[in-house]
Amino acid sequence: MKIKDRIALQFTLLVAAILLLFSIAIYSVSEHYRQEEFYDRLKSRARTTCRLLVKVKGIDKDLLKTIDQNTLSEMLDEKVLIFDKNNELIYSSVDDKLLTYHPSLLNDVREKEYMEFHQGENEVIGLLYTEGDEPLAVLASAYDTFGHSKLNNLRSTLGWGLLAGIAVTVGLGVYFASNALRPISRINEQVSLITAQNLSQKLDEGNRKDEIAQLAINFNTVLYRLNKAFEQQKSFVSHASHELRTPLAALKSEIQLGQRFNKNNPEIEEVFTNLFSDTERLISITNNLLFLARSYENIGTMKMSPIHIEDLAFLAKEELLSSHPDYNVVIDYEMIPENENQTVIQGNEELLKRVFSNLLDNACKYSHNHHAQILISSDDKSCTVKVRDQGIGISEEDLPHIFNPFFRSSNASELPGFGIGLSICQRIVELHHGTISVISEPGSGSEFKVQLNHV
């Protein structure tokens, strides 16, 4: 889950919990207040009924019952029962619905003088009335229709208010989380554009005060150190390779001169031959290292022009066959393009020709029949060149490492090579914003695929 979504979720859960607790508190307080108010009304009604029965002269039980029936209609199912000191019922406000009671309940009322409890859905109070000649136990019961109706309305209002509050919280949470993390998203976008070729690029440091700005500052510091280390490494390789070329060239000339003057001693001739071969290897390694170093330096000034991918393939074939006449290379279309522009790419001719030369050289060198095949295809976006061979292949363990400099497959150690060619190919393809990949199986050959965007 993204940080933005996690923050929005946590914020929503927190606010929802607060709203829920607040709603429960409001409902509980309202319910408590309703009960207290209704019990007070029942208490007042019980006292009034007792007072009318005991103190007002001329009011008998039938008249009092008539008065109750005409004045107590505001409380649903209201009943008032009055008992004498012997727990005998002396008055009931209704005849058809008597309140269920036990003698023990009346004894509890006399002992505690006041009680509140529920009987079914009705609230009931027990009261000891002591203002007459004898103490009277009174039970009053009713159902609070109006109070429960208000609570139902309150519950519905709180429920809908809670849902609306959660919905608003979700929207606000997503908005504020997105707004708060927008600088980080901007940093991510800038970081994704930084590659080994543009380590000098800096991130926007904002106000240079908050935590996100400090993150950008620290990241820029790391980029500066990395760029400095890369520059030092490239400078060392470039200078070292350049300085080695002159003495190596001189050494090669001296060896050739020695070979020319030594014609009669086979042993010395063999030594000169080995020295010449090793010098050639050193010169080749030095030139490759120098090329790698300069490819990083010259990326901004690299000359680009429209090139037909077929022309590059044929140029690479001619160059390879001029050095190795025994090699055999076949060039064909895997899928004929709909128009000629689908095989035109924007690139550097010399560099791309080197890619195909290296791939063809490897394909022929590692094949017993020295045979390689180039297949060209294209689609609406890119063109693809596949270089196939039927050679020794590459093991599954070695495949992830073949583009590393100086890495050689375990089954190719006996054949000549330095392990630099494929890393150079990958570097050149990356400079052209393309991809290079390989499919291989030991004993069945390999297929290298180069994919480049066409114009």
C-alpha cells in the first residue's frame, strides 16, 4: 500500500473512531437524560395522585380514576397503583391493565423509599408516600413514547452523520495526504530521470528548511559524491589507457623489428611470436578500456544521424569478413517492414557498427562452422536485430553476468577473447536508449536481440 493511501486510511480510521465515540457519548447522555426526565414525571404523577387521594376532600376513587383517565393520556400505557400499609391495593388508575408486582417488591419500596426499574419496555418507579395518616406504597409505570421517538431520531441522525463524516474524512484524507506527499512524488520523478550519464543533475531543494527539503539536500550531496567518484574513475581509466597506448605501440614495433632481424633461431622466433600476440592482446584491451571511458565523456557531443539498420548490418559483415574470410554471415528479414522508415534509426554509425561487429564476431568465433545469421524486423515503434548462431551456447548460471566487463563464460575460457566486447555493446545500445538481451542454451547456440526505436 502506498504511503498516501496508508496515511489517508489511518486518518479516516482515527476520525471515524472519534466520531463514533462522540456519537455514542451523545446518545448515551441523551438516553440517560430521557430516563431521568421520565422517571421525574412518573414520580411527580405518583405524588400528585396520592395527594389528591389523601388530602383533597370530596374526591373518591372513582372520581380520581376519571381525572387520571382524562389527564394521563400524554404517557402511553400509564398505570398508578397505591397500596396501604398491609400491601392491599387501595387504588388503581386503570382496571384492565394492572402492573405486575409481588409483595417482596412492595417491601423493597417501603425499605428503600424510592426505586427505579424496567418492566418490559415500560419504566417503573416505586415510591413510599408518607404525607398521610399511614405510609402508602405507590407503583407508577408508563412507556415514554415521545422520548423513545426522539432517541430514534437522534440515532438515525447520528448514524447518517457518522457515514457522512467518514465520507468527508476519506476525501479530505486523500486530498491532504496527496498534498503533503506531493514534494516526495516530485522528488521521485526527478530521481527516476537520473542515470549514470547525468549524475550532475540536482533535485529541487524547495525551501531548504523542512524534512523533505533536507532529504533532497542529502540526496544531492550523495549524487555529488557519486558523480565525483565516477569522474575520477573515468579520468583514471582514460588517462591510464591513453598513456599505455604509446609504450605498447613502441613495444609492438620493437618486437616486429626483432622478428625481422631474427631469421635463423626458431626458439627466439617463437618468443617474439608470443610477445607479439600478448602485445596485441594488451593493445586491444587498452583500446576497449579507452573506448568505454570516452563513451561516458562524449555522450553529450556524440554525433547522431539517421541510419538504415540494414546498412549497419552489411557494413559490420564486410568488416568482419575482411578480417576473417572463413566466416559466413547471412542477413535476412524476419518480417519485411511496411515502409523503409521503419528500419531507420537515429544513432552514431561507428558505434552501432561496432555493436553488430562484436556480436557477429562472437557468433562466428564460438560456432564450430563459423556461421552466423542476422534477422531484421520492425513494428510501429522500434526495429529489432537478432544475431543467431549454433555455437557452444551459454549456461544458465552465466547468463546474468555476460554483460559485465571482463566476464567470460565458463565454456569459453579456451577460446581467445577478453570479456569486454559484450559490455561495450550494452553500453553503446544504452547510449542509444535501446535494449540488448540474450537467449541461449548450452550446445544449441545463442540469440542476441538488439531493439532500437526507429524514427
